[in-house]
Amino acid sequence: MTNVEAVRTTLHDALARDERVLIMGEDVGARGNVFLITKGFLEEFGAERVVDTPLAEASIVGVAIGMAMEGLRPIAEIQFADFIYPAFNQIVGEAAKTRYRSNGDYTCPLVIRTPYGGGVRGALSHSVSIEALFYHVPGLTILAPSTPADIKGLLNAAIECPDPVLFLEHKKTYRSVKGEVPSGYYTIPIGKADVKKAGTQLTVVSYGYNLHQALEAANRLEGEGVSVEVIDLRSIRPMDKGAILASVRKTRKLLIIHEDNKFGGIGAEISAMVAEEALFELDAPIRRLAGPDVPAMGYAQPLEEEFMTSTDEMVEAMRELAKF
Amino acid sequence: MPTTITMPQLGETVTEGTVAQWLKKPGDAVEKYEAFVEVSTDKVNAEVPSPVTGVIRELIVKEGETVPTGAPIAIIDDVAAGAATPEPTGSGSPSEQVAAAAGDRNAEANHQASDEPVPGGNVGLSGPTYSAPAPSNAASGNGASSGVAPGGVRVSPAVRRLAREHRIDLARVRGTGANGRITANDVLEAAKAGPSAAVAAMITTAKEEPHPIPAPPPPTPPPTTSAPPTPTTTPPPPPPTPTPQERAKPSYAGARPGELIPLTQARKIIAQRMVDSKHTAPHAWTMTEVDVTNVWKWRVREKDAFEKAYGVKLTLLPFFIRAAVESLAAFPLMNASFTDEGIRVHRDVNVGLAIAAGGNLIVPVIRHADQLSVKGLALAAGELIDKARRGKLGADDLAGGTFTVNNTGANGSILSAPILVPGQTGIVTTEAVVKRPVVRDDDSIAIRSMMNVCLSLDHRVVDGAVASGFLSDLKKRLEAMGPTGSL
């Protein structure tokens, strides 16, 4: 099963399982989503549960917040993460604060799904990574699974979560990543990272598409006798500090890879956390591979490749850090 | 920022101090409040804590040297002030050494943040200063400066911590990391064989060691007034064979010299003061015997309740001191000092207690002992003895004595001739209490608890009449004490 199939089947099962669940977004109904994720859902579950919305992201999220506070389980889709900015106030200013400002009287069991990331020649408005814009906000859960099995388990957990969840799906992995998916309903605990590959000489923390590149790079280095441990963060916030620290304490070296801009990115937070918690375990400077500080990913292939960290670059960085 | 440490004034009356022993040497890390020098004043060695966290830069005063209070004795580079500039010679980064030796996480963090080099990579273990080969900058490509400062190598926090934990001298660990950097694994490998073996195993060869440990200098030939002997192949004549008579003689030529115990500063001071006292004050000595049966009974009656109430054992000593200070009031010349200007009769009655503690003789003082009851004296003496045994006496505890009581009986002595504390006129001993038959005034014979009391006196101040009068008075007072009294 590919990542996109994992999203589709999980959503389908959720709709079938729980009548409170509904999907709303641009083109999710008759069109079946631009990636055909919800194709056929409208016919199967009806227009009240698969709702086509106007091109108004603030409304999509705003209405979904109201539904969530009244007991439904809305899954709002932002067609591309690049379009989420109009809904920023609804997400940050309202959804994330609902439980806190109502002293727990209200919660906001809302899932906001959105494809993010580059590598598909999406260009300016279809390639952005948005996690750093939101992970600063307490009250908001941000998930970014990378494999079909994790997508299913974490999407189910997100739908169950009583508080708002921003569910990020890297579009490059939609069809390029395949994997076994356990049958039946299951959830993966939010806030738990996963060691995708065990190693001893170096810890790599990543997520999304970069995670798969990192795994490939680590496997290449295995032939050189370099043992790399690759951690899939999966949950950006809450962050699994324990898994990261445990790994760093074992390998004493840390490389963080993410596609989002480097400055102020999730790598900065992880780096600071490790420096605070495990400085005396470190045997090398913490290193980050991330997107450059440019406003957007270019459409031209050379520009896109320049923005995206290549597997070769990862290999080289891991090799140097292991050798340090 | 360097901090100059001065000779502290360890008591109000103290004007000078002797550096008894340096507990640190230049280059050593010292934490704030960590003792780094022993200073002797009076008869005690007081450990002086460092006022700053830093590294000893210079010891100005040698051991055994006496300087006035306030005189500079050492300079410490203050790490906390962030001015621990590495010496140009690469003798060590103060902040690094402090962090390594003291395990000061903050200091270590500060160091790491500043990305200072770690000259020598020494982690506070003893060893020669390390001058590592200067590898070129590690081309890590991560933007982190990984160059090498002159005279030293950088080590990561993990390496520093592991080296400290496993007691590995990084100066002797060969790095396998980029450009010779010492990695955490290098330290762990070195540690596998244990600290000393690890160090030996990882020592670089002389060829590779840029600054090998210098070999010890050749032994100096014995002084001679003649020309050096010409080398010859002729063997020296054999020693003459001893005759049977000579063999039978006992020979002491090969006697073992015995153990030589170096003089501690405290012992030096004690010796000097004893000599001074004996040379200065012409000692006379007298003794009386005291029937302490009744006061002993009193003590026995009170001791359990007293210990329960105050946590202090009630001995005969406070009763004795009480009697002594009353006698001093009756014979004030015994509480005096001989000076060139005249005999100074002290207004205060400050009784020193001679105590053996930690191999030294110290005499802490109960101030205004004449104003204390038996109970007060017991508590005051108990506190001083406790402090003496824990090494917590301060200079003020030892200063100002005007008369001394020496409890030699505690060790079973029945007679002793104590040496005066310089400047005092009398020192009196309480000897062991011994039960023996005594012929009493009414010609009866009774078993009594008897104690000898000995007095050494400065014959310049008092003569036999005063001394005997004092001793007789003391005897009467002790014998008058009984179970009907109040503590």
C-alpha cells in the first residue's frame, strides 16, 4: 500500500466507523480530492459527511472548529499546505486555544489534513513546508508520518484526539513510498518517534520524505562500515525527546534533516533540546541539513533540486559526522 | 580575571599566618569554597577556602613561610568571571580544567559555548603538560570551527566527561577521529583496560610523541675533591676477609635507620613553641593529691541525666575547671603574664584545654570560664573537644588563653610535668582518679578516690608560696564539692 492509499483507506474506515466523522474541503466531494484520496466518498457517505467547500481556508477551518466544539469529528482538508495561511488565525488563534481558554469546558477534536513539501515540481504555491510556523504553538498537535502503516495508525489517533491536530502528508511520498499496513483498526500513540533503523555511530532524526532519503543514505553507508541510527520523528509536536536523547546518548552524534527552512526550523528546536539535555553526551557538533533560507521552492528543476537535500548530500554529511 | 588571595585574618588577634601546606599547585582547578591552602596560626592548621572558582595561577608564598595577614599568597584565575584566558604557552585552559576537575557542569557548558580549545586535553589528572600534534582543521563542512588552537586539541563534552569518569589522561590518548581528534570511542577503548593500563596502552610512541616525557636526569655523582678516576679494566681488590673474632662482634653498621616522619607544619609549630616556652619561662613544678571521692559521686549521680539532657558526657573536667577558676580568683597572679614591662594580671579568666587531636596538640580556650557554672563549663568544654576532633576549630577558638588545664589523667597518667603555654603563668593537670586506701585525719583508713594535681608555673611571675597556695586552694575547693551541690 502506498502512502496515499493509506490515507484513503484510513479516512474511508473512519467515516464508516463513526458517524460523527466528516470530511470537508475544496474538491473533496465530487472531484474526490486532487490526489483522488476521497474519490467515491461522496456517493458512499453523502454530502453531509463529505462536504465540498468554497475556496476559503479560513472558513473551512473556522466552520470545522465549530463542528468539533459541538461534538462532531471534522476532518478539514487544506488542499495544499501553501494555502493554509488564511486559516492561520483559526488554527492558532482559536483551535489551539479552545481547551485552555474554556478552562477545559470545550475541546476541539479537529483534524486538519494537508499535503506539504516539494519534490514534485509543484513550484511556488505547491511545495511549502509549514511545520515550523505551527510547532511554536502550544495546544496544537503536529503529525508528519512517513510510511503507510504510520499514516494509518497516526491518522486514526488524530481523529480520536480531543484536541486539534495538524496532519501533514508529504506529497512526494504519496505514491513513491509503499509499505505493509496492518489490517484492522489500530492507532499509534501521538508523540512517539520510531527508530526506523538501529545504529551505533550516528543518530539521524528526520521525517517526511527526507526520512526515506536518510534511510537510503544510512543503508549505503552500512557498506562502508558506518552504522547510522535513523529516527522517524513522526510527531513533531509533541516531540519524543526521550527517543532522541536515548539515541544520542548511544551514538553521541546527531544529524537532523528536514525539508523546511533551516533557520528556526524543527532542527533548531531539536538541537537546542539536545544541547540542553545531553550536552555532555555529545562527541561532535550537532549538525543540520535543511532547506535554504529562500522564500519558496523554485519550479525549475535545478532550483528545486538545489532546495531539496539530496540523498548524496545526506551520505556525505553522515560520513563526515561519523568520522569526526 | 585573576583574583589575588591574601593571608586571611583567622582571628581577631591574629596578625600573621604561616602557609602550612598548599593543597593545590599551579594549574590545578579549585572550586569556590574548596580548601586550597592550610594556614597555621597559634597551634592549629586552618584550611582556607577559595573565594572563587578558578585555576591556581601562582603560589606566592612558600610552605612554611609566615606573612602578615592581608599579604598576597596566591593568584587564582577566576573562571566564573569568564576571563580564564589560556596561557600563551598552552599550559591549560582554566575553565576547562575547572570544569573537568570539579565536574562543574555550568563551567563546562560555558566552556563549550565559547568553543575554547582545551590545551593539553588534560582532565584534571596528574601528568605532564600535553602538547599535542597540531592537526589541521577538520573539514567537517558543517560550519563548526574544528580547528586546533596552538598547543592543544579540542575535545567534545562527551570525551571530557568519559575521560573524567574513567580517569583517562587525554594527553596520552591517540585520537582516531578526523585529523587526530580524540573521539568518545577512543576514550572508551582506552578505558577498557582500566585507568592506568589504559593510559599505558595508549601512550604514543616516543617517535610519535612530539613532546615526550623528559627522562629523569642522570644521578649526580658524589662530590669529590680529586680528579675523576681513570677508567680501568683492573677489578678492585676484594674486601679483606673478616677474622672469626671480627665475625663474632656485633655490628651496627648495617642497622636500619628507622622511619623518618616528615615534620608537619603543626608539629613544627608545636616544637618551636615548646622550645620557646622552656627557654623563656623558668618552669617550676609542684603537685598535690586531692580526695575527689565526693565530687566523683556527684558526677556519677548527675552524669546520666546530664547526658540525656544535653548530649554531652559529664566528666570530672568541668568540676575541676570550676575549682581552678575559683582558685585563680583567689590567686590572680596565677592568671597573669610576664612581660618586659611588668607582670600583666589578666582581668579575663580564659582557660585553655590541652587536647590531643589528629596527632597534634591544640589548646582551645573557654573564654570567661569564671562566669560559667559546672554545667556551662561542661557544655563549653564538650563543644570545643567536639570541634577539635572534627578539625573545626577556628583561630578564635584558640586565642586568648590565660591559664591552661591539661587533662592528662584521661590517658591514665598519675603524674606529669606540663610545659607552659607561652605567655601564661600556670598549667595544671588532672591526673587519673585512683581508688586507694587513705589514712584520714581521724586515723581511720578508708578507700577513697584520689587524684594527683600537678602544676607547672612560670617562676618569673610567681614563687612557691603563691603556687602552693593556689594548689592548696584548688585542692580544698575540689574536696569541698559534693553530691549536695548544684551544677
